[in-house]
Amino acid sequence: MKNNSHTKVALIAAILVGLFAIIAVNKYIATKTQIAPVPKATILCVSQEIREGGEIGPEVLKVKEIPFEALSNIHIALPSESDPNFQRAYDDAKAKVVGRKVKRIVQAESPLFWIDIETETQAPFTDLIGDGNRAVTMPVDGVSSVCGFIRPGSRVDVALTASRKKLGVVIGQTVPGDDEITTYLILQNVPVIATDRLYDLQAEPKGYGTITLNLPVKAALMMIQARSMGQITYLLRNVRDTKTENDRGRISISPGQSFGEAIREFEK
């Protein structure tokens, strides 16, 4: 009897060990074979067919997700629908395409590509200059143009690097000496309306040597003067980022006031 009892206990223990082993193996296999979620990108597409030469209406536009690796620069890409910036980006995209005509048939549920859309007749360059503003053209190189990523439609901050002696300004507690080099952010959120003679938003600027800014008159004068003061560097912004510490595009330069004194006003 004792031998039979020991045999039954050993059998039950072996069965339990086998079951635990099976469960462990199944969990291991499930972990190894689990498919990682595929990153997605949100794009603009159409809900119904648009024939060649047809006009894009707001009612046909929709969004859908595609694998991120399939995204290219011809897609009209948008933030995820869960992103707080989605609605603004979607409205901006609609404003750019609604009313435009397509160059080929776009099938229902297909992506709408930038290359599908007919290019609008380009408006005169002067129409891009805001009321009361002036266009001022400044030289750039590969560094100051952020490796050429600045393009028509970009927004930039403008930084000036120069010696305090040239600026004629001393702010706060500084190391004595007029030759101290200082960098000031003199303008923020400035619109770029052209690179060389190119002002088409859809074009890809290449190898340009100048950018043209759209500025209030006094800020345009500041840029002209800043060019003779030292080195100008442009800081590229996200076009949706409109936050500034001060509205430095509205500087007031009094008669006889030095350039440095004008900058010092921003410290108040």
C-alpha cells in the first residue's frame, strides 16, 4: 500500500510539473511570436473618386492611417488625430487644397498627393508683403540658412553677435571690457517670403544666397543696420510655434538713439 501511495504522489507531481512546463512554454512562444504594433502616420485622402480636372471639395476629404514607413514627401501628412494640433493642421491642409483641381483621376479611398494637385497661378511677389510692411533681403550662407532648410513660408528668429563696443551697450553685471562678444535675439517669428527670386511655397529652393523677410519698416531698418554691426544668424522655428517673449518685430528707434540702446529697451 505504501508503495502504491508513493507511486500515486510521484505520478501526480510529474503531471503537475508537466502542466507547469506546458504553460511556461506556451507563454514563452506567445511572447516571442507577438507582433509589435506598426507605427502609423496620418494622411489626407479622398472618400470618393475625383475625375481628372475635377475640383476638390471639402466633402470628399478625410484622413486615414498608413504604416509610417510608407510615408513620403508627396503625401499630405498630418499629426495623429489624438494630437492637440490635429484640427488646426487639418484645417490648414483643407484650406490649401479645397477649390483646387486635380491633374489625374484620384480613386476613392486613395491618398491625395501634392503632385495630384494643379499648381495655382503664382500671385505677384508684392502681394506677399503685409500692409505697412517692407520686404528686406539679407545675405545668407549654408550655416546661417540652417543648411538651406529655410524656405519661403518659414518663420525665423534673428540673432545678432557683436562686440559690446560696437553695440554701445552694457547690460547688468558684465566682465569689464568693450571687446566682450555678446549675442542678442533681436527679432522673433519673422516670416520668410522668398529665397533668392523663388517665392513659390511648393518649390524646393536649392543653393540660394539670400532670403527676403516681411517686416515692419522700423524692424526692416534694424536688420539693415544689424548687418553692419556683426554676424547675423537665423534660427528656424516650427511655423505653428508663435510664442515669443517680446514682440521684437515692433521695435521703436528714437532719433539719435544707438543700436545698443534700442536693444536695451527689451531688457526692461
